[in-house]
Amino acid sequence: MSAEQVGSLCEQLVKAVTVIMDPASTQRYRLEALKFCEEFKEKCPICVPCGLKLAEKTQTAIVRHFGLQILEHVVKFRWNSMPRLEKVYLKNNVMGLISNGTQNILEEESHIKDVLSRIVVEMIKREWPQHWPDMLKELDTLSKQGETQTELVMFILLRLAEDVVTFQTLPTQRRRDIQQTLTQNMEKIFSFLLTTLQQNVNKYRRMVGAPQERDALTTPQKTDLAQEPKAQANCRVGIAALNTLAGYIDWVAMSHITADNCKLLEMLCLLLNEPELQVGAAECLLIAVSRKGKLEDRKPLMVLFGDVAMHYILSAAQTADGEGLVEKHYVFLKRLCQVLCALGSQLCALVGSDSDVDTPANLGKYLDSFLAFTTHPSQFLRSSTQITWGALFRHEILSRDPLLLAMIPKYLRASMTNLVKVGFPSKTDSPSCEYSRFDFDSDEDFNAFFNSFRAQQGEVMRMACRLDPRTGFQMAGEWLKYQLAAPVDIGPMISKTGEGLCSIFSPSFVQWDAMTFFSESVISQMFRTLDKEEIPVNDGIELLQLVLNFETKDPLILSCVLTNVSALFPFVTYRPEYLPQVLSKLFTAVTFEVVEESKAPRTRAVKNVRRHACSSIIKMCRDYPQLVLPNFEMLYNHVKQLLSNELLLTQMEKCALMEALVLISNQFKDYQRQKVFLEELMSPVANLWLSEEMQRVLSDPEAFISYVGADNKIADPVLEDPSGLNRSRISFCVYTILGVVKRARWPTTLEEAKAGGFVIGCMPSGNPIYRNPCTEQVLKLLDNLLALIRTHNNLYMPEMVAKLGETFAKALDMLEVEKNAILGLPQPLLELYDSPVYKTILERMQGFFCTLYDNCFHILGNAGPSMQQDFYTVDGLASQFLNSAFVNLNNIPDYRLRPMLRVFVKPLVLSCPSEHYETLLCPMLGPLFTYLHVRLSQKWQVISQRSILCEEDTADDNPESQEMLEEQLVRLLTREVMDLITVCCVSKKGAAEHNSSAAADGDDDEMMSTDVTPPSSAELTELGKCLMKQEDVCTALLITAYRSLSWKDTLSCQRTTTQLCWPLLKQVLTGNLLPDAVTWFFTGVLKGLQTHGQHDGCMAALVHLAFQIYEALRPRYAELKAVMEQIPEIQKESLEQFDSKLLNPTLLKVADKRRKDNFKRLIAGCIGKPLGEQFRKEVHIRNLPSLFKKVKPSLETDVLENNEDGEGLTALFEP
């Protein structure tokens, strides 16, 4: 290899690198240059000399960086095949580059420093300590040369800790060797880091004049210009030392951090007041204070509550805050706030534990400084303190401390300010806005943050009020009185609801809103905490009277007033004479309008008030029925009066009021009386619903379209709506049936139920059989309800869709709101309140169809629990369902099928007694599951074909957002179906738990819980066994479960794997399974691994399932081994070994976990990798002779000098 050769190659490389980095290069040119460079790195035998030549100081930074990259590439990918002398040559040259091959610390580019330190770390990972015992000495020697070298040494030590401990990017044995050697040398390393930090900081402060000295000197000492670079260099090394410490503090033994009387912590506190170093110091302090581990080891951290440390922390906070909003200082304040929070956590852990730590003397000082962060203008800082306040208020010893109790009024005062929703980044109406612009990208972003911050504050305020209920109540009372008397300030924004009304940003509304939240949290907690006789009833009633007498025409403020009425309502239980006043306040709000008799559509703010009033009445009747019962007649007359005017209330409002009446009628506790009342209440509905015209409309799709007006063409889509009344009649009937079915119930105690005539016998098991007073009325209406469902399903037939009028062509589509919810798009803030609920008649029609469909199924879902055996024994109910709810499913879109499964089929399954499985559930679920399996398979096939086509980049008329929506809907439908199958077949959780877990659309957060071993208790339910007896249903269930494992929905895959697959398969194991079926199931799991292998949670669950299947079925089916043999890169000998052990029960001594790990290694070839790792070049780091084991003498040759591939040796050195 001649110097000319190296020279000419280097010239070509310099040209190539210049082309790559030149923005003016053409694409083709750049690609050629890139290819040349990559091929050089891969194939050229003289990479090392070329790399070293390009890395010389005389080259430009870009070229030097490329030269160093070549060297890094050599170490990473060629090290194992390099002769020993070449390695030594490369190592010495790299150390030479650190010693004198870089520019001065202040001039050198950071990416050069970075790559240089990376090369050294890559060599360390391959050779230290066995073949390079003096590495630490060499680094120490280098650091003595000056700041430039010391900084590089810091980078090397940090990078080493990150690779070995934090990211663990190397094989187990090498990692263990290096980490143990680091630990053995930690005292030296730590003292080296500390000394470096101390020396450089001292030099820096001497030159700049430390803050303390600066104030003391009469003439401030200016750094002379010659000294400036020197000072900067020391400062740089100080920063590097802090960053490196941060990489170690997290995992080294606590004794190193607290050594020498906590010298490290003391230094860090001191540096908090050094502007250039304070962020790094705070970072280190935070990591130290956040350490978990034995309480005994953490005790020394309490030194931070001492006078000195507290003084430094507080003065740093005051200085940083006093200089206004500068990004650097703000970042520091956030760190400091986190330090105080972590200190609080340590305090809570240590005080009162066995480690005999007393409450620190400086607790008051700490709480004051912590409160300063809670009252800081930055909403982010305020929210950061909440969890710690909660922990302090909950702590059994600290919560009794007089200093903390004295903090409660201050904390609540601060909360009064913090609950006010100001600080939107787009506004300038509060000091918080400026800070929000650093923390949030948009108003929506801020809004989402603020809502969760407010909820968190509510929790903490309730904890504070548990300790001191009266103070909170007193403050709430004062604020409420103040707000009732304050003039309304609507601010600069104009509300579309009406002239002179608040928008959600108006100063008055944000104050009302905050006050309401405060009083609600505080008052509810007071009732929970104080004994009955301690409740300040007179004060409460006085507040209630003030609220009841307050009049406002502003819908947003009125909504707050109603919440206050509800919050104060428990006082009425002590003074029932106030009930009529409360009722009349609520009833007035039910018919609230901004402008009486207005024809314009109501805005959401107005609708919200009316809805709010209705739900307050329902809540009152639900929670205090005994209190309202004496006023039943008055309530009933009120409602009758409102119902008599068909246009006064929306259908939903009418039904809400009827629900309230039904709730009170449950208190009659007299079957006959309640039945008569319900008959009377429902007679208008029954007359309308059973009329001949309605019967015709409900059973004929065409007549239905015409009746609701969906076949018209409308000229003015905002005001004109000729068929509105017809639609509202249908809605009224459906809402009322739903309300009655949901709310009418028998008494909860068996004695009262018997006395009232609700019990008509006993089951064989001895459980009473109840009858519901609404049964007769509701069953009369059932036929027409099922007819309506059938008609609604048939509307989706192409010939019916064609009959929709021009204005209503999209009437059966999803509402925009639903689409946004599925795609996870936030709603624009203002629109939520200011715009009309439905802007056009098309939206109104969409809303009508959507709500009607949902409510019909809600009725069927509630009918079982409500009417019990009277409902399940309806003649031919299964076939009636098949002929209504399950008609024309092929044309029903996913967004309609989902609610049907969730609100009708699932509750029906959960509430159906086992004696009706054979007659009702099996005949209905069999065909449904068979159909769903076909439907989902087709949908997923389309999606996977689409992703194949996408790679070929075909243009499509289907816009991307539509595709995303469709795909997300298929995912959600899949989850719904898998959830339904699980509910039917597997008894895992109690039914009650299932009810609550009606998979919310956004529950991807629990996505990757890595808790994977399926609950051993997952057995088939009676219903599951019943379904699995029918061959076609059994096949459909098994195929759906196992095929779904390779559909691209991680959440569904994980749930199905852990809950469903094994119990289903176990049920058929005893039968004669065909070999093809067995291999299909097993292959299904392996395909799942290919698709979802990159997600730890899924991967672990699927490996477990594959292992279970292989262990259970391999002895009977040799075909499974054939499947295993097809796995890419499978080790045939290992498979043979595994198999022979499995087939010979006497050898099965190995623990389950070891067997499973072996199995996982066998199938590694089919476990999918994340995209980022799929095309990565593998780095192979060889194990070195073990440090901790005696090795047989015959193997004491230098592993690295064996030029075979070293496979056998590697195996020997595995732990």
C-alpha cells in the first residue's frame, strides 16, 4: 500500500463528500457519490490509512468528519477480522487524534468531538478490560494535557455509560464484564469526575469573579480579554463533567453520591447559582434526588433540607425568576421545580418509615418555596407541583404537621387563581400567555393540558379539604358571593349566541367557571368529611338562597349557576322546605331561550343549559328520591304542562323529564300504583306508536324516507324543515321507551319488593323472579320497534339510498363530529359553544338517523336487565332479532355495526340467564359470528392489499383521510367483535367489570402492557361451551381468533392472544383435530409474530401462545415440527434437541421459563422487527475470555487471534 494510492483515493473521497454535501448537486450526481463512499467503506482494504489521512487537522470539518466515520465503520464492522497489530495501530492513532489531532476546545465542531469519542467507545466495548487493562489510565493521562482533551474524555465516559448501562446496546456477557469493571473502578472514576468539575469551576470562577465575590468587591473585577477564552474553556469542561455525571448518578451505588459528607450534592447546590452551569447542575441534582432504592441508602439525601442547600436552591429560584421570561432561565426553573418535587417525594418516603427520619426543621422554608412555584405565572410550573402537594396532604405524619396545615389556606387561595382558564398561547390577556407560547403549540393543545391540570387540582383540593373542610367551604362561600355581585364583563370577543353575552373566553365566564369548579370540589368533600351535626347548614342555605335568587340571561353563566345549585343541594336534605324553589329554578332553565319564540336554531350554549337543567333534575331524583317523593304531584303537573306544548321542548328534554318522574315512581314501592302511573305516562306514546299511519311508516322503508322528509329537495337548508315535526314524533316515542326501560325498577330490598307485589315466584336456584311495572307497556310496543330497526337497516340497500333527495344524499353518513372523534382530531374551541348544534338540515337529518339507530339498540340492550324473564321468553325472540337487527348487514357500514354490537348484543349476552342460552343466544350468535368472521376477513384483506398497492404508489380517487377513517373504523370494529367473542366465551373478569370497560375509542394507551402470561383461570363460560358445540360456529370463532393475530391492530392482537386463543383451542383439543387445522393454528400465531413482533407486549404474549400450542400438540402432530423447520434461520440441531426433550417426558426437568426462552430463540427468525431495524447492518461484538470464571487451560489462546468465525468459542464464554 503506497502513499500515492492513499493520496489519490483520498482526493476522490474528498470530491465525493463535497458533492454529497453541496446543495447545488443534482440528485443523480449525489447518489453516485454516495454509492462510491459506501462501497469504499464496505470493500476497500486500506480504509484505516485513508480515514486517518482524511481526519487530519488540515482538512475541512466535513471531510474530517467523514474520515472519522470511516474509522468508526472499521471498528464496528471489521474489528473481528483485523490482525492484532492493525488494531493496536488504529487504537494508538485514535488516541493520538485526541491528544493533538483536534482544534482547540472552543473552535472544534461538536460533531467531530462526538464521532471521535464514539470510535474510542466502540473499541472499549470490544477490548476492555481483558485486552486493554490500562484504558482508564490512558484517559487520565490524556486529560492532564488540557481542557480540549479533558472534554473529549468526558464525552467518552458518558457515551460508554449510555451504551453499556442506559441503552444496553451490546451482548450480555460483554455488558456484564464492562459494567462490573466500571463498578469496581467507580471510586476512581467518580473522584476523577468530581475533581475535574471542581478544578475547572474554580478556575472559571476565579477568572470571571464568582457571584458572591462579585457583590463583595467594590470594583467588579472584569475578566481581561486574554483570559476570556481560558475561562470559556474551563466552563465548557465544567458543563461536560456535569453531563457525564448525569449519565452515572442514575445507576451507581448511592454511597458514591453521598460520599464525603455529600460533597457532590453540596457542589451541585453551589452551582445552581452559576448561570452557565446551573441547568447541568439542576439536571444532576434531579437525577440524584429521584433515586429509588433502599430507604436506608436514601437517608443522606435529607441533607438537602439543611440550611445551606435550601438557601442555594431558593436564591437560585428567585434569581432565575427575577429576570423575566428568558428561555434559558425558564428551562432552569422547570428543572428546579422538578428537583423540589422529587425532594418532596423523598420526604414522604422517608418520614414515618422505619428509617427514623424526623420532619426536617426547614419544612416551612421548603413549603414556601414550593408554593412559589404553585403561584408562578407559568401554568406548566403550577401543574408540575400538584402531585407532590397531593402526596404531602395524604401523608399520615406530614399531613398532621402544623406547618403543612397552615399551608392549606394558602394552597386553596393559589388554586382559586390557578383554576381560572387563562394563558392561551394565542392571547395576551394574562402573564401566563407568554409562558404558554414556550410550552404549547396551539390553543387546543393548551386546552387539553389545562383540562387535565384542572382535574388534578380538584383531586388535590379535595385532599386538602379532608384535612381542613371548613376553610375550603368558607372560601367557596366568599367567592360565590363575590361572583354573584360582580358586574358581567364579556371582554373583546363577540359571542354568536347573542348581543352582550359571554363567550368561553370572556373574563366573567372564566371566573364563574373557576369558582364553580372550586365550590363543587370543596362542598362535596365537606359533606364527606364532617359529621352530620357539624355541617354549617345555615351558611349553606344562605348561599343556596342567593344562588336561587340570582337571575341571568347568559347561557354560559346560567350553566355555572345550575352547577352551584346542584353542589349546594345536599343542604336541602336538612331543610326540605326549599325543595319547591330549587325545582322551579331548574324547570325555568329547562325552557331557557336567549330570545323568546326565536326561529333561529339554538346554539350549543343554549342547548347545554337546557340539557344541564334536565340532567340536574334527573340526578336529584336519582340521588334523593325520598326527598322529592312528597312533591311528586307538583313535579308531575309541571312536566305535564311542559309536554302539552309540542314545540316547547326537544324530544330529548321531554324524555329526560319523564325519566325523572319514573325514578320517583320507583319510590311508590307499589307495583299496581306504579303500573297505572306508567300506563298514563306512556299513553300518548302508545297511541302515536301503535297508530295505523305509524305502523305503515315504520315497516316500509320508502314510506319512512318520505315521512321523515329525506326524499325532499330543500331550497333553504338552514330554516326550512317541513318534516321536522314527523321526525320529532318518532324520536319522542323511542326516547320515552328507552327512558322507561332504563329507569323503571322494583325495590332493591326483597322484603319491600314482596310487599309491593313485585315478586312472582322463585327460580330453581331459589333466586326471586321479579316483574317490572313497565313490562306490559313496553312489550306492546316491541313489534313496531323491531319493524323500525329492520326498516332502518334496509335504508342502506342501494335502491333505498338512491331514493334519498338531493339535499339528503349523505343523510346516512357519519356526522363530522363522529369522524373527528375516530381520527382523534380536536374540536376547534370556540365552535363548541357558539355555533348552532346542527348548522344545516342535512346535519339535522344525519343526527336524527344516528341517534335513532343508537337508541333503538339501547332499548334492546336495556330490555333484558329491565324486564328479565318476561323479555327473554317473548315468542320466537331469536328469530325476531335475526329478522330485524341482523337484516341486510352486508350494506350496513362499520360505524353503525359497532354500536349495535356494543349497546345491544353485548349487554344482552351479559344479562341473559343460562336457561335461555339454547333458545335465544345460540340461534342468534351463531349466524352473527359466522357473518362477522367473513366480513372482517374481507375488510382486512382490502387493507393489506391496499398497503401492498401503496408501495407501488398507485393514484386513487379515494382520498387519504377517507382511507385512514375506514381503516381506523375496521380496527375499532375488530376490537368490538373480539371483545364480544371474549365476553361470550371466556370467563375472565366479572360481568360488571366488562360493562365498564366498553372499549373506548382511544384506549390505545394501555396498548403495551407487558403483562403477558394469560390468566390461568381463563376458562370457557357455559355460553362459550354451548357455542363451541355447533361445528360451524366453533370453526368461525377459532378462525376469527387465530386469523385476527396477523391483522394490523396491536391492541386487538394482544387482547385476543392473552384472553381468547388458548381457551378456545383447549376446548377442541380432546376431539380429533385434522393435522391441517393444527398446522394452520400454529402458523397463524407465527404470522402474528411476524406482524406484531416489534411490540414487546404482543411479542411476549404470542411467543407464550406458540409455546403452549407446540408443547401441547407436538407429541400428537409431527406436522408442527415441519412448520418449525420452515422458519428462517432456524438452528436445526437446536430444534432436534428441543424436540427430543419435549417428546421424552423424563427429560422435561428444565424450568418452564428456560424451555420457553429456548423456544423463543428457535423461532426468532419469524419475529417481526421495527422498520428502523429491518435493514440495519448487524454489529457483532465478540465475547472476551471471562473475567469471573476459571477457563479450561486448552482454551487460553487469544480469542481474537483465532481467525475462524469464533462461533464455538463464543458459545463457551456465554454465562
